[in-house]
Amino acid sequence: MNIFVLVSNEQQLMFCHSSSVRAVIFSTAFCSSKTQHPLTLSELAKLSDLARSKGMPWYLSINRMMLQSEWAEFQQEIINVNQFDPEGYIVSDLGVMHYLKQIYPGKKIILQTDTTITNANDVEVLLDMDVDFIALARELTFNEVKEIVEKFGDRVIISGFGYQCMSTSNRPLLSNYFDHIHQDIEVTYKRFTLQEEGRRERYPAMQDTHGFHIFTSSILEIFDEVEELSSIGLENLMIETVFVDDETIQTVIMTLNKKTDIPTAKAEISAKYNLSKALYYTPTSAVKVVGE
């Protein structure tokens, strides 16, 4: 299984290298959203040098939509990043994908739109557009994922572990709230926990320079499903690291690499986090809050 992991420091990168992770993912404040530890250009230079010395490919996360007013800054950012020789880019914006394919044809592109790639025809169209790998929508059931994997298993990538983003707003909602109650609190890249009236679930949330993001109350894990998906052709898996400690991420990698058994891993991780199968066995159309 080719595992892709977001990292932000040398220790994380070295563990990924020693654990035969396929590639690491880096983030920057301008290009990336929903990340707690974006890298400065100097930090990116150091980590990319280390990755190169270890023969480890790396991708830059560009997991947001790019406004026309930001385009010149985006072009310069990619010029700066490309000098460090990334394997490729993980993008959400089709315009960004098209631009990168034109200007940097040797770089691989992983398209990750979060919600819009929901069937095999979507995958086929995007492959015809010369995308290298395609991340499936997070709302799919296990059976829906299997149907797509059976056709394009070596070209799709799915989230195998981590908090899943439920909602994003371009507005700085946390800053607005604390301004409203006259509290001077630093919120950027900090974790906050929200609880809606009438619900028991507690939802992690954060604000970055691009907006406000709310995540699921539990962590998706598909340890048991990965073996079946692998048997029908799945080759690529992404681990979401936001709000998850390094020790747990190491356990996840070791489990996916079959160095730790699944029951032991689940027991260890569930002592710290709520685990779930997300929508794998409950279609999103069936989810209903009591009282609605």
C-alpha cells in the first residue's frame, strides 16, 4: 500500500522514511488550508533537502480554491516551491491543476476535491485530463468505494485515517466571535472544540488564514476495510494528521504496514480518540438528527 502522510518536522519525516511511507506532504500558509503547522519557505527548503537525501518523494498541498486576485501570488509561490523539486502537487482547484500541468508537465498531480468525485465516470473524465491520482469523495459508502476501486484502483486515493472536514467557510468566524464578545484571543491555527446545543458530540475546529473549518467529532479508521480494498486493486491511502498526535500516527502507519495487529492498534488509539467508520456503512442521506 502506498501511504501518503502530511508532515511538518524532521522527526515526522524520518519516521515516515523508516516506515516505508510512499511520500510525505508539506503545507505552506498561502497554498494550504486545514493544516495546523504550515511551513515557511526556509523550513520547506530544509525538509525538502532532508527528503531528497533520503530518496523520499514529497508533495505540496494546494487544498483550496484559488481566487483570480491571488493568481499572481500563486504563480510566484509555485516558482519558489518548485526549486525544491517536489514530486508533485495535491490540488483541489481544476484551474490550478490545469495550470500546473501546462507549466510543470513533469510533476504529478493528485486531485482532491473532498466532495465532488463520487463515481467511476468522474474518475475516468479526470484521468482523461491527465490527472495522475484522484482522491474520492469522503461521503461515499464502502460499497461505493469498492465499485470505483475495482475499475481504477491504482489511480485513486482515499482517506484511511483521521478527522474529516465537515464544513469550511471563507469567513474568519472564530475571530469574528471573539471580537463580538470583546475577547482578545489568538485563534489562527489553534484547535477549538465546539458543541452545538442539543447535541452530545464535540467538534474540533480551527481557523487559518483562509477561513474557518469544522471537523467530525470522531476519527475515521478503515483498518479492517483496507485489506479488502487492497485485494481488489486499491494502491494509495492518505493519512490525515490534523489534531492527531505523532505517536498515534506512528501506530497507524505500523498497522497499515502490518507491523502492529489491528485489535491492538484500535485499543491503543481509542483510549485517546473516538473512532468511527464515518459514512462507510451509513449513507449521508440516512443521517438525521433526532428532533429535526
